[in-house]
Amino acid sequence: MPLSTADPLLRGFPFPFAEDRYRYSTNIEPARTPVFTPAGQWGGSVLDIDTEYQAELRERAAILAADPTRGAVLPHMRGAAWDTMLTLMRELAATAPDAIRLTREGDRWTWENRILGLRADFVYGDEATLPSEPLHYIASQVQEDIVLLDQRDGALYGDAGVVTFAADWSFGFDVGMSFLEIHGPVPRIRQERVIVRAHEFLKRLQPHQPYRRTNWTMTIGRRLDVSTERYYEWGPDRETIKHADDETFGRLVHLRVEVQHLIRLPESGAILFLIRTYLLPLEKLATVETWRRRAAAVLAELPADIADYKGIIKYKDRAASWLAARGEGAE
Amino acid sequence: MSQTLKLVVSGIDDSVTGIRSLTLSALDGGRLPPFVPGSHLVLDCGGRQNAYSLTSDGVDPFEYRISVLNVNGGTGGSAWVHQCLSVGDTTSALLPRSAFAPVARARKHLLVAGGIGITPIVSHLRAARTWRREVQVLYVHRENSPAHVDDVRELAGAAADIVTARADFRQRLGPLLAGQPLGTHLYTCGPAGLIHDVLAMAAGLGWPASRLHSERFGADVLDPGEPFDVVLGKTGTRLTVPSGTSLLEALERHGIAIPNLCRHGVCGECRIPVTGGVPLHRDLYLTDDEKQAGDALMCCVSRSNSPALEVPL
């Protein structure tokens, strides 16, 4: 499949469907296990630097400048913010050792990110030695959204984070809420106990054993920021896409996949939740035959309550038939 | 799960009677995994696994330090540490595990320790200094065995009250527990009797359970379990699942592939039916009713209460 392997967005795309049917599950697995796909591979490292690195970080900076509520660090999360920064610096340096380096001499740490032309000499725990608060500083250098969960009294609380690419939720609204409150609106979870089990798992998660899962939805246009805050901008697309012609539909409708990492931070003990968002238009997805067939089957079978929660109920059937039709002699 | 660290004993300190403090380094001299204050290390002590609290600084460490009490008349891991280990010897350990962490939102941290129970408190104090957390310490030790007294004095200064008489400890404990500001969290570690007394007194004074934290030595270490047999219904083959090996691993070694993901008893993938024997459920997946029924188990963590289990595989 020469077309797909040449396209970097296809090559690293974490196609999420393992079978022709989708239900919520606690689909967690150990991190850093590479997954080989018909188009390439993904998942070999916790952080992924791809061809969108600089563009997505520019977008994050613009979103934060316009709306600072996309980031927050409650006062007791200061240590966890430092821990996150150091943890992600180590991961970045391991992912791109030629361009990114973290060194330490006594109390002085030196950070060099030559992709972004950044350098910092800092003392761990001393905010005055960094250009910005540590969580925001590292969030400006990873494509992943970040949520930090504090564990106390047998529960987890989303007490810090920088989230600019939320899929139909609001970090500013959720900050300070418990994990179970945040996930209250997910359908079927009471019967299927998915969230409760995930909560129990996270509470017992130990450092140095990162886990990951994928989640997915669909987005109209290559739009990373589909947060509740900007619903007025993107919400109407769900209706208007119905009237698009087939060519436009395939170009605009994207499968949106999140690769989420779950990490117990090694010094503060907080939970680091990373959300990396990948967007692939149906027209590109359809060039990989196994993906086209499977995505068509999943969307056709998807129950209405799940489709409704994912915000795709108005166009998921058309997406299914669009994908199915692509296999009928279109190529 | 079973990531193992290869360690070399780079220092031994026998200056406190009955307590041997070890400094452990990576075999290659490199960095060791960081750890949360209050974490313990499960150390291979000549074939036995013992858990010891880390007393060093957990941020980007180049060494781990633990202190081991010589249990009188003991034949286990502590005797091995005291009698068999020399500088330069190598051993192995599991990655540090956190089960006694400081609560980030605490307004103040009250640390109460008895004897060798001071060890996790020392790493709490190191982190408290880095993050300027307010602490107060009450530490009772035997006069002839002043473990980590210098560390506690250096790290906590005037906030440390160190006594050697049990009567002094009891006399101070009541006013100490009664006089804390709202939002204080209490951490206690030591002999079971001391922990019981401290927690009972705190509960009596109205401390909410969510603010009380205690650590009994090594209590949280994942129990390797008793060995048991598994009979494979299809062939009648009988396998032994040794202590420290999961049923899933035993089946895999026998060439039976079981779908699995988390290997933690959470995701539900590795559920297998049980046709004989009594499962010992240790997972978070099955409901209480399902566990009660005893006709299935999560083979990544669960074991057997009967000498053998029968599975239709």
C-alpha cells in the first residue's frame, strides 16, 4: 500500500477497532508496546513527536493565550506539576535523543529542546528558575493534553492540567471534580462497571508501570479544539455536514482517536493522565482496506446511546455507508 | 509487573545496635527509578522476599538506602542482611512500591513512629523539606537503638520530639493528637501495638479515618501466594503453579494462550471457567456474586483455596 505508507498521518495512526463491534470497556494495556498496522505502527513510546509537533504546539499556545482556563494547577498540585515536567522531559529525551536532552549536575538541571529552540537551566522545585509554571512549561513541548489526578480519601480528583484539545468536554468545568463525577455522563457505565473498575485500577497503579488505552469519536474538519467552550463554533457542523456532497463528506469527517496514557508519577504519587489526539479524514482512512471495512462495520452497528454520547448520532450512519460504498469498485 | 533491579551493596552502616543500614546502587552505577516518599523496596534476601522502607531521597536517585532491624532469633531475611551481606555483594529487588504516600492536600503532616518504624517517616521528611511542608514528629525508640535520630533531627529540627521511654511517648501522644490544626494528616508506623494505640486514640479524639494513615511493615506487598495444582480438563494434564507464578503464566508456559491485557485483575480479558476446586479471587473485575459462584476466575492474579483447580482447557 504505497500511498498509505508515504503519508505520515496514516503511518502513525492508532486505528482503534480490534473487532467489528464497539462497546465501552476498561481496555487498558501496558504502555510502550508497539502496535503494527497495515499502514505503519504506533505506541512504541509514551510520547509521540510527529510531523504536526510544531503546528499543534503553536495552536496550544494560541488557545491558552485566548483562554487561560484551559490550564490550572491547584496549589497542592505544585509537586505533581514538577514531577510531571521531569517525567515528560525524560520521556521526550528518550523519544528524540538527537534533538532533546536533559542533564543534571548537582542541583542544576539543563533542558535543551532543539526542535523548538528552547533551553532552560533550572533547580527542581524552584519556579523562579523556569520561564513559566512547570506544568505549563512542559505542556508547551508535548502534543499531549495533560490531566493530573490527586489521590486522597480513596478517590481521585482532577486537580491540575493543561487541556487544549478536549473532545466535547471542558477542563475548566471539571477541574477539582472527582474521577467518578467527571465520568458521570458516560452511558451504560453503571451496568458495565467500566468506570468504577478503571478508578480502582488507577488507585492501585504503581510508578514505572505505565498503561494506555484508546478512545475514539468523530470530528468535522481537522479541528483539535472541540471543547465545550467553543461548542458554538463547531457544534453546528454536526447538522450542516448532512448536506455536504460525498467528496466533501469524506474530506471533512475525521475519525478522532485518543491514545491515553496512565502513569503513576514516581515522586509525587499523583496520577498523570495524557491524552494524545489523532485525526484522520475518512477519505484517507478508506485507503487502508482493512480499516475501511472495519470502521464501516463498527459505525453501522454502534448503538444509539453510545453514538449520542459521542456526538456523532446525526452522521454516523452516513459515515458507515460512505465507507461501505468506497469498497464497491470505487478504486 | 516483574521488572527487577540488579543492585550492588555500596555501603553498610552498623553504627546503631541491631540495625544495619544498606546503601544500594545500580550495577552499572547509573540512575535508579525515582520513588514516592514512604515507598518500600521488595529485596531479594538470599531467596526470600522482604519489604523494607526506603529512607533516602526519591527524586532522581543514584542510590537507595534501607535500614534493617535484626529480628532476634530470626532466620529470615533480616538475619541474611545482617550476617551474609558485604559491600560489593549483588542482589535484586522489585521496583519501589508506594503504599504510604504523603497526602498532597494536607495542611500539616503529623508523623508518629516507633523504633524501626521511623524508616518511611525519614523519606517523608526529606520530601517535606523539598516542598516546605509543615511537619511535626513524635518518635520513640529504645535507648540503645537510636535509628535515624540524626536524620530526624536534621530534617525536622525543633518539630521533632524524640523520646526513649514508653511512658514519655504515651504522655505526649494525647496532647499532640488533640492539638493539631484542622486539615492535619497523621502517619504512623511501628510495631502493631503502637499503631493500634495511636489510631485508637486519634479516632477517640474525633479524627476522621481519611486523615489517618498507617503502615505495617511490608503489608502491601503483593502476596506471591501458595502453590497449587491445576488440572487441564481437555487432556487431564496436571500442572503445578508455584508460589510467585500466576496461573496465567503457568498456562502460558504450558503453551496455552489466554487472551489478556492488564495482568492486574482489572480488564477482564483473562477470565477462564473453573469446573472444580475453590478459587481464591484476588481481582477487581468479577462482582461479589460472580466470585461467590466460583465458576470462573481471572487467572492473572487469582489462585486457589483448594489444593487443585480444574479448568476446561
